[in-house]
Amino acid sequence: MASVFLFHVVGDLTVGKPEMAEFCETETVEAAIRAIGESTEAGIPVWRKRSPKMVIETPEMRQQRFMGILNPFDIVSFLARDWCLEDQERAMRTPVSEVVVHNASLLKEVDPGTRLIDALEMMKEGVRRLLVPKSLGWRGMSKRFSIIYNGKWLKNIDASSNNLINQAANPSRPSSSTTTIRDKFCCLSREDIIRFLIGCLGALAPLPLSSISYVGAINPNYCFMEASVPAIEATQKVPQDYPSAVAVVEPTSEGQHKIIGDISATKLWKCDYLAAAWALANLSAGQFVMGVEDNMSSSRSLPDFSANAMCGDSKLANGGGSARARKFSSRSIGFFTNPSSPSFGIGRNMYRGRSAPLTCRVTSSLAAVMAQMLSHRATHVWVTEADNDDVLVGVVGYADILGAVTRPPASTIPGTQTS
């Protein structure tokens, strides 16, 4: 295992991270759309309100207040319900507690002195965010302090919570993170971990230059749906864990899947949520990802998504940045179409803007895929055959990369997977 995982701690990755502001369960869907649009991640943690009688909150109390992570797909799926489409103003005023998928295991509080390898193990097991206390004077932990602290490893929050309690009782005892600031935290995501690993490629050599097939980073158990089925069926297929994405495919005569797009939280991050909800409820999966102008007759009536007809707030379009489009089109949900494409499959390789799926080949290097994910702010990359950019064979997500970089060399599968 690379020494970078043993000689670095979580605190090294928090330098410069902004303080986390809690998003309360009583906030509305409209407020959540703005918050997600302004966030650096395609999702925000949702919390129960802290009791005013609570003077000192323990990590256990804080964990119980955490509800789950709300992402754009959750919101679009909610807005695509029949009653939401009929009464959009009421839907926008709905508390996010009725929309967020409750899952308290997605977040875990850790001490800044927790080893990076232990943080990676938590994230491989399903933790999406690490809640790290803010501290004064943190400059990163040196090698000798990251290995051992007060005679034992810092593996989890149990050790760190005991440290905080003991520190309060005995201020003279050394702390792993100098002086913590009460009730001030920052969040580390799996994207932060990948970004850190990109800066340590030399320490991981030769793994980053190996193909994703060789290191076993390809997950063949991806979720998919055919382009002809209703797009709303994606709400029943998207997995709870990352990558929260469904590939939209066309079957081939050989029984393979030709990918034409995907429906995912990251694709919907900067979209017009109300227009996307209508499209999800009324269009096929192929029409949703490719654009409706190319695949439906002009005689079909489309709703008028004008600023006056949509709750009166023009700042909800595209995550809170611009006025809402006057008429529904693929552009109004953030997608661009290829006018020369008469069907779903033809012309897929031509430029289609955001609707084109993010893909790589089985022969792509691990470093290239990591860079691809970071540059596109994506949680996943679809994997195609080495000699065919259309035929889908799997997907690479955060957990797959973390598993590949921490897997013992003897357990990697040699050779190149091509199907």
C-alpha cells in the first residue's frame, strides 16, 4: 500500500476548506435548489434543527440530527409527481424533509488526526461526507504525528470523540488538531479525496498509469434503461449509492448496450428543475437525454415555462443564475441537441453538449479517468469497449477508484477486460 495513505491524515485535506453551513429540514425545495446551485458538490447534507436546550452537542447527538444528502435527482423526481406538476407553487414550498432520502450512514464525524487510509475505508463502505471539526493553527500533520497519537492509532470517531472529551477535562494534554473551534466544521467528500490523489500520482506509481481494467476499477453491475421506455422509470432504477446514475441505452442485435446518454444527479445539477421534472414525467428516456426537438412531432403541445407561470421566481433556472426559458426545449433543462440526428443512435459521437455521456475505454489509464471525473465535476464515467466507443461494458465511480488504489497488488486482475 502506498505510504501516502499511512503518512497523511484527514486534517491535511481540510486546509482552506470553507466552514459548513447546516441546511435545515424545514427549508423549502425552492431554497434547496438555490443551495445546490451555489454548492461545490451536486448535493447538500440536510439536518434536523438543533435543540435550543442543547449547550454542548456530542458527536453522537450531531450524528442523530443528520438526515441524508439531497441531490438534484431527488428534487427532479419529486417535482415530477402528478400533484407537483399540477400545483408547482405548493411543491416549491414543500419542506425538504419530505424529499430527502433518509440515510444517516452517508456522513461520519472524524478527528482531523484520523489517518487517510481509515478515511478511505469509511468511504469505500458507503460514507459520502466526512465531517471534520475546524481547528485553529492547523498546518497539516507531519509524518511522525500522523502515525501515532497518544500511544494508539486514530482510526475512527470513537477515538477522536474521547480525545475531545479528555481535552476539555485536561487542557494541558496535546491534541491531534491543536485547538478545535466548537460547532464549526468542514465537509470532505470523495471528490476531495480524488483531487488529493491526483496530486500524489508519483507516490502511487505505477498504478495511475495502469488501465482501469488491469486495476479492477470497472464495475460491470451498472444500472440501465432502454431509450424507448418512459424516463420516469429512472426514479425506480437509480441506486442509492454513487454513482447515482442510470445509463440510457439502445440494445444491439448482439445483445449489447449502445449508450446514448444518462440520467443522473450530476447531469441535472445546473438544469431548470421544473422543466426537467415535466420532461421526466412526459418523455421517453431517449427523448429526455437527447432532446425533444429531434424526436417528437412539432404538433405535440408543450407547456409554457414562462417566468410568470413558474412560481414567479426567475432565479431557479440553471441552479439560480439566469431567467427561465420562455418555452420548453432541451435547452431549458440544460441539454443541447444535435439537429442532424434523426434518431437516438445516429450521430451520437457528434457534439451534443451536456447531453453527451461522459465515457472512457477499458484501456484508459486510472489517472486519465480520475482527471476526467474532476474536470467534468462528475461522480462517474461510463466505460466502453476498447474498439467501440458506443458499446457499454461498465462504469467507474468514486468507490471503484478508492477500491483500486487501496487494493493489495496481488489481488489485481491482470489483462485487459474488453467485454
